[in-house]
Amino acid sequence: MDFKHEIAKIVAQAANMDIDEVVANIETPPDPNLGDFSFPCFKLAKAMKKAPQVIAAELKSDIATPSFVQSVEQTGPYLNFFVKRDIYIPEVLSKISSQGEDFGRATIGNGGCIVIDYSHPNMAKPFHVGHLRSTVIGHALYNIFNFLGYRSFSINYLGDWGTQFGKVIAAYENWGNEAEVHEGGIRELNRLYVKFHEEVEVNKELDDEARAWHKKMEQGDEYAMKLWQWFKDISMEEYAKIYELFGIEFDSYQGESYYNDKMQPVVEELKQSGVMKEDQGAWIVDLEEYKMPPCIVLRSDGGTLYATRDITSVLHRKEEYNFVQALYVTSHEQTLHFAQVFKVVELMGYDWAADQLLHVPFGYMNLPEGKMSTRKGKVLLMEDLLEQTFEKIGEIIEQKNPNIESKEKVAKQVGIGAIIFNDLYNSRIKDVEFSWERMLSFEGETGPYVQYTHARCSSVLAKAQTDFADADLSLLTTDEEFALAKILNSFPEKAAEAAQKYEPYIISRFVMQAAQAFNKFYHENPILKVDGDLQKARLYLVHCTKTVIATALGLLGISSPQEM
Ligand code: ARG
């Protein structure tokens, strides 16, 4: 039984409203004294030409109280419903238990393909914590959409072409050598890249050198391409390590270079359709009407640009994957870029562009010293970040629980969990302030706290060693038990909301609430110390909590260790 829906039915009938509209309006009051479900009457006021509190009072007297409802009360403009705990809790928990890890799963997506462009680091530059955000957000969205019945398709649009390669090659030719690159890998490439930017300050000719190398690449020069492939391989190896730690695989690695030979026909199409015009030798799409600067498609030297590739990527992906939606997960710095690209595609006559293309922007990840920049070398390398995280978590675990098996594996799971949770705890667009202390705490609103709660559930269940499948769930009646059941029951709704808003933090907040409610329950309601039937019922609740927490963490890309 879906309680919200049942209540909506009754209200819809009494108020002569559409049931879906009522469902959309029903709230869950944060204060349980105001009921378990609440229907605000503000919206009806205008149509009915009555004060909302009058409507609420009238509805109250019109409504026949259904059997699962304890009481209906009017509080000001709200109609509040109190459900019977001994019906509600058993209903909710048996549903969770029977659906198991599918609890919350839905078919809303109807199998439609959602292409998600995320992570997309720029090769020969290191994968720094700035890239992390795209990876973590994109991966969570990938999981969430799959969970809701879409077919997610991930594309890692590697920055594997462009002028930065010219710079790295120039730097390599000037100050690098084969042995050192072999030895140092991406760190050495980064050193060369940073050195280039230092040296070019005093020696402008280096820029010409870099441009010349880039040009050679464009012409397919054998030596330049050999270096390019080598640097790309080194970068890929590095990224692969990171993706493995995060448990991420991509469905495609079609990077920027993939589009090298695919832009020409699109450029032709743009010319022929008249969307693009010549402007001082360059080719641009005028977007003044849409209050945007022109989108430059071809430079005056005929060179293509970031936008040229992305216009091509959109059209190519539509053709290849026939998506119902294509998402591009990047920092908000690229908002204008995507607005221009999407508008150009729309102007080309592809009217699906307006609905189906979406930029999913996010804020910065701020290190304590401020914004990071690869060029100035002020970057926290992923490798260092991960290493330090694992080390610190390892120390905490050593203190808390020195006897657990596979300590190293757990430290990794918890470290990764901490990093992801820290990133996904707020609305995407907010900047993330990076702080070791906050991120790694087992007590605050952190990944480790939630994972620890899951481990606590596991340990209670393991200690009990009782079969609770036939528990009498109507014995669960305390405020904490009820509050926890209510929160668990909201998971399907939260998952749908996260997808609808492209906001993984809805899931993070949910799972945090669930963990907090569980711990409250755990502290106030003894489990192993009580006997027989009540113990079984409580174990059943623990089991349901564990299931839902694991599913929710899974959507975020976080694993749920059994002990830590
Ligand atoms: N590599 C780019 C960067 O780091 C992001 C690529 C985003 N995806 C795209 N199709 N443009 O800024």
C-alpha cells in the first residue's frame, strides 16, 4: 500500500481535485506532531474563494477516516493525517524486505538512453581534485538514472587533443627526456607542463614552438603523433588507476581527438544551412538575438575550436545513441559554451536540442589555499589526495577497530566514500570547501558516519544470529522506530527527485537522515538486550535500514563495508 497515494485519493475526492495534483502537494511535516502527511490548502483558496483554514476545516469534516489513519486534524491551513503505526510500520518494512536492493527502483525512464559526458580530464595534465567533481557527480547521475529505468551511457570525453599537447611536446623537446618521462609518468608530464608556463613568461617564442608542434599533430606528423600517443597512454594508465579505485567504468572513451575527422561535414552543414556566416575571415554563428556572444566555429586560419567539436559531439551522439537526453557535467565556467553549442544545434533545425540537451554545472572544489590551477602547479594531485586519505582513514580504523579483517581494503572503501560524500553533500552548484578534518570525521555529516552506521547494522545482525523473517512488526511502535520507518519509506521518492533535479545531494541528504534516525533508534531502543519477539521485530528494522542505506550509498558510488 502506498500511504501517500491512499490519502491523496481521499482528499482528491473530498476536494474535487485531480489525484496527481494532490499527491504532488502532500508534504511530510518535519515535526511529527504535525502529522505524518499533510495537505496544505493554500492552492485551493483562490479557486474556492475561501480562506485556506476554512477549506482545511471543511475537508476535515467531509473526509471519511480510512482504516489505516489514526486521526485527521486541521492546523491552520493544513489538513494533517496521523497514520496508525501498527499498520504503517509493518506495511513499509515488509515491502522493503521483500524488494531488497530493488526497493526504490523504478521504470520511470522506460528504457530511454541518457548519455552522460563526465570526468573528461585533459591529458598530459594531471587528474586533480577539480576533475574529481565531474567524475563523482556524473557517476552518481549514471547510477541514479539506471536505477530509475533509463539506460545510462557514460562518455569520457577525454581532452586528448589541442594546444596543450603542443606545449608539452615543446617542453619535452626543450627540457625533458625519455628516461625521465618513463620514470615519472604523469608527474613528469605535469612538471614539463608547468615549466612551459613559467618559461614562456620570459621567452615568448616558446608559444610559437608549441603552436608549431600542435600544427604538426594536426598534419599527422609521425614523430609528433608518436609523442602524443605516448603521453596519452601514460595519462590513461594514471586515470585507469583512479577509476578502478572509484569503481567506475566508462561505456565510451570517445575523446576530443575522436572528432578530428568528423567535424568537416558538420561545418559544411552549418555553412549550407546559412546558420553560420563569415566574419573577418572567421566563421561564426551570430547569437545576439539570444543575448549571447557569437559562437565561433572556424578561426580565421581555418582551425576548429572547442565549440566545433561539441556541436559535432552532440549530433554524433544523437545519431549513434538516439538519446532521450544528453548531459554534459562540467564546472559552471562552461555554462556559456554549452548554451551556445546547444543553441547552434537548435538553429540547425534540430528541434530536439531545446529539450534534450542539458548542461549540468557545478561549483569549484576549493583547497584551503583557494582555487586550484594546473598551470601554476598549485594543485593537489589525485594520487596524493588518495594516498593521504587512505593513510588517515587507516589510522582511525586502527584506533577504533584494530581487529577487523582486510583493513587496507576497508580503508580504501571508507576513504573513497569520504571523498565522494564530501563532494555530493550539497547542491552541485555550490563550491566544495575541502577539509580533511570535516571529510574524514566518523561523527559529522560524512561518508564514514553513514558507512559506520551500515557496519553497525551488520554487526548487530551478526551478533544476534536470529532468524527474524517471521517477526511480528506490529510490535514496533516507539517514536524512533516510527521515525526511521518513515524515512526509509521516502527513499523511492527521493531517488526520483534526485533524477528529476539532476542532484545527487538529495540522495546524500536522505541517507544521512536515515543514518541519524537509525542511530537515534539504536541508542534509545535496546535490541539485543530485549527478548524474543520484540528483538526479532527490531532486527527486522535493522535489516531494512541496512538494505536501504547500502542501496542509497551504492547510487552515490560508495560501497558499504560490513565492518570498519
Ligand atoms: N575536458 C574539458 C575540461 O576539462 C571538459 C569537457 C567537457 N565535455 C565536453 N563535451 N565539452 O574543461
